[in-house]
Amino acid sequence: MVPRCQVEVLYFAKSAEIAGIRSETISVPQEIKALQLWNEIETRHPGLADVRNQVIFAVRQEYVELGDQLLLLQSGDEIAVIPPISGG
């Protein structure tokens, strides 16, 4: 069994509107693929599926593609869900 850890998920702009919160602490496996981590977040906030292909996903302030990249997380790590920012 893979040990779990507590990570802080930060939601920005449209993702915060969809989730209805700006941040939350969730328990996830310490070893998890980026896409599996996204799926854990999306399970909590199904509306995020609408922006899945548009968001920037960051783990410990480093951008991560939603794919098979293995993440080694520790309690207290920050995960950011950042939708595209439009300007004029």
C-alpha cells in the first residue's frame, strides 16, 4: 500500500469559481501520476472537467502535463489549478 500525504490544492480564477473554493487540503498517494492526481481533484469538483484541456497544472510551482509523469509528493506540497488568462 502506497503511503498517503496531505497536499494543498489552490484554485485560481475560473477554476475557483467552478470549485466554489480557493483552496483545500486533500489526501492523495505520495506516488501518483499527474493525470491520476488531476482525476482525484476532478472527482471532488466534477465541473472542472469542462476546463481540463485548458488549465495549467503546477506541482510545487513547476508546470506539469496531465499525463503519465510520476509525481513524488510530500505533505504540504502545493498543487495549483490555473486556467488560461485572457487579456485585452
